[in-house]
Amino acid sequence: MEITIDHIRNKLTTEIGAVHVEVEDTSPNRCAASFKVLVVSPQFEGKALLHRHRMVNTCLAQELKEIHAFEQKTLTPEQWEKVKSQ
């Protein structure tokens, strides 16, 4: 399976109902071994940070077997609006 920015974005949008996803390939040569993601989803409402991260990790379980480094930030739509306004 080829892991691409679009693949990760589409999977998070479809499976977690993300309303905004930013994915950055942080590998030194952009070889899809390291990613940084920002995921905004209403499904994160009322959930602790650890639970949100587990939701993302479960969604991307197959992909994470191939990825060497994965950094994530998970926000609710309300939190995202606050971040954008700063």
C-alpha cells in the first residue's frame, strides 16, 4: 500500500468525519515515512486527548505499520475556530 498525504486525509475524513485535515510529510526526502497531522472532527467532542489519539491511531492502524514517525494534533471544530482566530 502506498501511503500518501491524500490517502491519509481521505481516510481520516471518511472514517472519523473530519471537517478539516492537514497532513504534512515530514520525512527528510518526502519518502512517506514520517507524517504530522492536524485533525478537526465533531466526533472528538467530549473526548479526552488520549481517546482522540486512539481514534486516529485505530483509523490509520494499517498505515502506522509502515510509518516510522507520526505526530498528531486533534481538535474539535470549536477548538479549531479558537486556534484560527489567534
